[in-house]
Amino acid sequence: MKKYYRIFFILILIGILQLPLVRLNIWLNSYKDKVIEREKKFFYSTSDKLLKLFSAGFEQILCDYFWIKALTYSERDILEFSSLSTHDLHEELEHKPQSRSEKIAKFRLLEIAVTFDPKFVYAYEWGGNVFAWDGYLDLSNSLLEKGIRHNPHAWKLYYTLGFNRFYFEKKYVLAANLFEKAREVSKGRFKLNRLNAQLYLLANRFDLGIEYFKRMYDSAEDEDMKDFYQEKINYFVVERDIAALQKFVEKFKINYGRYPNSLRELVKYKIIQKIPQEPFGGEYILNLKSKEVENKPFKRMKRVIHDIGR
């Protein structure tokens, strides 16, 4: 009988000893929201310089902490609906996109991570891609530009920012400049000569196309490559000349109420001094049916954007 009393006494003692732990757990749960709110208030609103100052030599640990928080934050909805089937999960997530405030919170988490480790190139690249494809180009570009400032030799950051300018914003000259910078920084590993030509063409910046391929020509050592770049220069010269002559044809129409019968009339009526020489050995003519300037034999660049591996 005494044996049972002992067991009963021990159980009561264990229960009494656990009461402080239970109370502590209840207190921690009630305080958790306040702790999270204080964490947000401190880290989200404190300047980058102060964050570095308070890091006390634990920059890498803090960087990893906020990097993981940014990654898990982006998977919030998936965790919330993890009990659903795959089909239902995709449908639920499509109808519940993250708000801009949520995106800004994730952006700030990434900003804090790279504040503690400014050389964390993959974080900039990852964030740049995620925000761009989610429709937040301002956040994407801001993060990528910050990454480039801290990592001027990271060619993938120039490439990703260039892709944003090209694909989402249609700013072809800016895109071409960034792709060219990526090629330069990567020391030739990254090559998009054909795409850069198309971007300058789409932007009607024939002068930049000529200048770009002249640089390629001057740096080429192989004669075949020099011939290749010279051909590209000639293509851009043709586009430049045709665009200029077309403007003069339209000016003739405004001045005289009719289109000229040939380009020679532009010289005759002193609208231009002379017809430029066609670089492929042909000539420029005015198509009397379409009223458009062409070169004969016809040799023009196609305005087609080639695949760039994205």
C-alpha cells in the first residue's frame, strides 16, 4: 500500500514541478506576437548602417537568418494550404496572390540579408527574378542595381537587369548596354552579339549599332571575324541611310504635294546634296508603289528577337 502512496506522491510532485514550465509556455505564447512586432520594428525600420553597427561581428549568421526568412516567407501560402491536393493548392494560390505590402516585406528581408553580406550575389539574382516575374519591376530593379553597386564584376546581375529592361520594359538601348556590360565583365563567356544588334535595330538606334560593331571589329584578331563584323556594320549603315532618305521623301511630299519620281529628285530640288553610297555595292531606290526607300539588290536585317536563354 505504501508503494502506491509513494507513486502517487511522485506523480503529484512532478505535476507541481511542471506548473512553472506550463505558465512559462503560456507567457511566451502571449509574448510571441510582441517579440515579432519588436523584431520587425527594429530590423525593418533601422537603417542599413545601424544594422551593420549592431551586428557585433555576426554578419554572416544574421545574413543567413534573414535569407532563410525571405525564402520561407515566399512559401507562406504553400505551408498554409499544405493539406490541400496539388491541383487545389495551385488553384488556391492563383486566387490568393501576395499583396504589395507582403512583397515589400519580403524585399526588406532580402535587403537586410544583403546588408549583412553585400557580396551575396545569388540573393540579388534570386530576388531580381522573383520580383520581376511577380510584376514588381521597381523592387526587382532596385535590388539588382544595389547588387551591381556592391558587386561590379558579377555579370549575371547585369544580365538579369538587362533582361528586365528588354523583356518587361521594352527599353532596348538600356538592355543592349547592360548585355554588353555583362559580356565585358564575363570576359567573353557571355555572348549576345546577335541580340544586341536586334535591340539597337528595334530602338532605331542605328548609330549605336554601327558603333557597337565597330568596337567588335577593332577588337577582332581573326580576319573572318573582321569580315563578319564589317557585314554587320554595313547592315546598320543601310538601315540608317534608308531611315534618313525616307524622312526626306516625306519632306518632299509636304513641300510639293506629291512623292518624288525617284531619289534623284531629292538632289535636284536641293533637299539632299547627294544620294549616299550603298555599302553592299548596290543602290538606294524609291519603290513607286509603296513609296518606301529600299536598297537594290534587297539586303536588309530582319527585326526578329532571338532566344536569349531565359
